[in-house]
Amino acid sequence: MAKIAAALTKPLAQNSTDGGTSRLSTRMLARGSGWTVHDVICTAGPQDPSYEEQHAHTSIAIVTAGSFQYRSGSRSAKQYELMTPGSLLLGNAGQTFECGHEHGNGDHCLSFQYTQEHFEQLAADAGAAVSKRRFPVLRVPPLRALSPVIARACAGTAEPVNAPWDELSIQLAGQAIQLASGVTPNRRGTQPGSEARVARSVRAIEHRPEAALTIENMALEAGLSPYHFLRTFQLLTGVTPHQYILRVRLRGAAGRLLNPSSDRSVSILDIALDCGFGDLSNFNHAFRAEFGLSPRRYRKLHT
């Protein structure tokens, strides 16, 4: 994920050089029967207004870097979520939405688009009833079940031609359908300004996931008590700070294990230490719990 996040740095720097003109760049990575996948980089920031848009197809976007606010619904019943790395943005065909960047500049997503017919078939195959073949929520938080498919999708951007996008498009749709039905929409019981503070914490974790981060020092940086920081962070991101940091580190490690050429010669111990784990035993245990197999087996299986 660190290399994916780095891909956002250059466009943001160019945006600053150009006087703050925001850009949305889209690169198609692959397409198949009923689906496409795009690499999407947005450089919008707090100075840029948000505009109402519409999903032309069913959309599942993996947020890989940055954070932003995703809103949808009527003015009287608008839902909105804070989108953070590792979460899934969900959109139904024909659904209107807005994306805002009130708390920071830029984001990077891998967007999977499905025709309605293809998505409904995938939903049926995944066991969803007819009434459940539309997403009931706007977001799936960064849950353990998503880590393997997200790590593989992010690794695929290094060599898009060789990535198994057809498999990933099916796996992602199936998991999104099943997980979305169990996610509770965010009801926004937070103090004014808390979202901005949590967004800053999320971006700090993203930029330095290997750092020694504790509830106490993150809460102090956010200007909240540890109790309110923990409660607000979990409410806005869907997971606790510990779970969030652990998954950022594990996805980063998985990405390095999956990477061709440059990281194959690096030992698993060095990858573990670089990603913020204090010892190999702790890393092996956490990795197996997240991905279902050891780092060594994972590297051998996918490279």
C-alpha cells in the first residue's frame, strides 16, 4: 500500500505547482465481460467545491490512499461516510453522490465497475436475495475479510497486464455484497470537528504506519481524550485504531511479499521490521490471522 500511496504524491505536487487546480485522472487497467477496473487519482482539496454526480454502473472502489467524504441520498435524508484507505466505496447504478475533501488533499482508488446484469448475476451466485442485490450502505470499513483481495488488487497495479483482474472482480463483488448486509450505516453521533481530527490521524498512520503509535499520543495529537478519540475513530472508520494500524501494516507487508523483482530478495524478517512489527513471531501470527497462511507460504503462492 505504501507504493500505491506514493503514486498520489506526484500528482499532488504537480497540483500545487499549477496553482491548486484539482484534477481527476483515470487509467483503465483491465476490462472483461460486464466489468472494468480503473486506477483513479483525485487531487481535490478543501478549497475545491463538491459536485453532484451519478454512478452509471454498480461501483466498488477500493480506497488505497488519502481520505474523503462520500455523500449520497436526498437532501432531507443524506447519508455520508468518511472514506479511508482499506475501505470500500459502494455505489448503485443510477445513485447520485458527492465526494468532498474538507480535511485533506487528494485520494487514490481502484474502481471496479459492473454492468447491472453482470452484478445481479454475481449477487445471485453469492446467495443474495433479489431484494439484497443493491448495496444498502455507502461503505464497507477496512475489515479483515477484505485484506487478501485488497492486497492482491494493489499489487496488480505494478503489472496490470499480468494481474488476475477477472478473478479479483468476482471475489471483490462477492465479498462486498455479503459484508455490506452486515454493516451498520454511520449515524454521526460525533462532536463538531472530530471528523477532521480523525482524518488527520488516518493520514498520519498512512504516511508512517511503522511508527510507534498509541491511543494516548494519537488522542493528544487530535486534541481529544483517549476515550473520545477511540469512540470517534471507531465510529468514523468502522474499526478501532489498533485494528486500523495493524491492517495498514499487514497490507503493506503483503504488498511487498507480492511485489515482483524488487522485494523478492528481501527477507521476511526485514519486511516485518520495516512495516512496524517488533519481531518475526508476532508478525507471523498476525499475518496468518489476517490472510489465512504464513508470510512464507503467501509469498510462494503468489509470486
